Amino acid sequence: MQHLIEKASTLMEALPYIRRFSGKTIVIKYGGHAMAEEKLRKSFALDIILLKYIGINTVVVHGGGPQINETLKRYGIVSEFVKGMRVTDAETMGVVEMVLTGQVNREVVGYINQHGGRAAGLSGKDGNLLLCEKLLQEIRREDGGVEMVDIGFVGDVVEVNPAILQTLEKGGFIPVIAPVGVGRDGQSYNINADVVAGKVAAALGAEKLILLTDVSGVKNKEGELLSSIPLADVPELIDNGTVTGGMIPKVTCCTDALAAGVKKAHIVDGRIEHAILLEIFTNVGIGTEIQA
Ligand SMILES: Nc1ncnc2c1ncn2[C@@H]1O[C@H](COP(=O)(O)OP(=O)(O)O)[C@@H](O)[C@H]1O
Ligand SMILES: CC(=O)N[C@@H](CCC(=O)OP(=O)(O)O)C(=O)O
């Protein structure tokens, strides 16, 4: 009996959040590391299905960095990263597109549908969802100057055409987006999945952007979790080396999304089962919120 009462009170706690988010859009980025274990894949799929079921327009963007690394290694291709972005030559681009659209996207759609959802996979090429130009990465030199570095076929998203997402939503489908974009000349571009999630959230006027990753959130230099970071503090955290590597595109895409009108942006530990439900429907704050 006590058990049932506890369950009922948990449901009651969720009610105001269900009311608040029903009919609204939530964009969730599912990082390549958060797909590592079967129990996490299952809890992710069930959370996404529940959100859709209660009327939240749920959009998934997936990563796949570790999966790309594994395949590049098999081909004997070495890749490096500049400020969290993979340097992508033509050969690497071929592998990136194959792994993201041909493997990881199919797997994520598979997990959701296998557990009873209706997911439909696409990439930024479908319906020209993510139109790109080549990204030039800004690097600060030791003398304090700034240099723009060409890192290959990495896309700077210049236009988002969300019509295809709206069509899928009308049909009751959950869109699952692979982070590959297209240039006006048809060239494929590799885009960091966090960046895609931020751009899509902004284009859809999302209520929330959630980035699931493999750490508890953004940490300070002492390794302590920062539960909230004011938007204005983000550049300093990058400049002073507190936030490095793959965390840079995460915090910057959150700030860009908030500046573009997304209401809330969170970086959350994808290694916790049902991290999405805990973040959306409970008073327990998990991870880091970047605050507008
Ligand atoms: N200040 C920081 N706080 C937490 N993690 C950080 C920080 N700076 C860099 N990182 C690194 O960023 C990583 C997350 O980025 P990434 O590996 O690209 O994740 P994902 O595959 O989920 O996109 C963490 O595992 C951690 O090594
Ligand atoms: C330009 C760039 O870096 N693209 C990423 C795309 C995949 C990704 O972002 O995957 P995670 O979210 O799992 O890290 C890459 O090539 O790894």
C-alpha cells in the first residue's frame, strides 16, 4: 500500500509539468556515449515514447562520435578535433555520413520503435532541413590574436527548414535527426550534434533543449558540478580553460539557443536511467542549466 501511495505522489508531482509542457516542443540530443548500454537505450526509448504520448512535440537529435571513431580506426583513418569539432576531410566525411545516417540513425529509430514508439529517421539533407556552409573555426593564438581555421567539411548551419519536422509531427511521428547537413551545391557536411540540436530547438521555438551526455554536467576547475551557469559567464569558462573539448559546443549551443528564444537549456547525465523524465517532471534538478 505504502508503495502505491509513493507512486501516486510521484505522479502528482509530475502533473504541473505535464500541463506546462503538453503541446510544446522539447528537443533532446542523445549523445553517442549515452547509447553504450542496453538498459540506457531502453530507458531513453521509454522516456521519449512517454513524452510523445502525453502530447509533447518531441524531437531527437543523435550523436555518434564514439561510433565514428571506431569505424575510422578500422579503416586506419586518424582524426583530430579542434575545439570539439572533428577535422573532416573528404574520406572522413564519407565514413561520418555512413555511420551517422546508415548505422546510428537506424539504431536509434530501432530502439524507439521496438519499445512501441513511432520514430522516423532523417538527416539534415531531407527536405533541406539543415542548409550549411563551410565552418571556419575561430582559434585564439598564443599572441592573443584570432585565426580562422579551415577544418574541412564541417558545416556551419545557415538555414533550418523545419517543414519536414512539422509534417512528421502532424503524422504522429517522432523525428530522429542525424547531424549531417547539405550545402547549396549538394555537398554533405559533418555537424556537431549539439549544434544541430540547438539550431533545431531555436527554429522550432522549443520550450526546452536537453543535451544528454556522459558526465554529470558542467564542472568547475575543482571538478564540482555547476548546477546553473548564467549565460553571460559562458565565454569566460571557455577562455579560462574550465570548459574544453566536446563541452565547448554544448555550452555554446545552449547559449545560442537561449538567445534565439528557447526557454530552457540543460546539460544532463545520460548515464542515469530515465534522466529525461527526472529532468522534465520532477523537482530534482539534475545536471547543469544554462540560464538566460
Ligand atoms: N568543464 C567541464 N565539465 C564537464 N565535462 C567537460 C568539461 N570540459 C570538458 N569536458 C569534457 O566534455 C565531455 C563531453 O563531451 P563529448 O565527449 O563530446 O560528449 P557527447 O558524446 O555526449 O557529445 C566530457 O566527457 C568531458 O571529458
Ligand atoms: C563536426 C563534428 O565534430 N561532428 C561530430 C558528429 C557526431 C557527434 O556530434 O557525436 P557526439 O554527440 O556523440 O559527440 C563528429 O564527427 O564526431
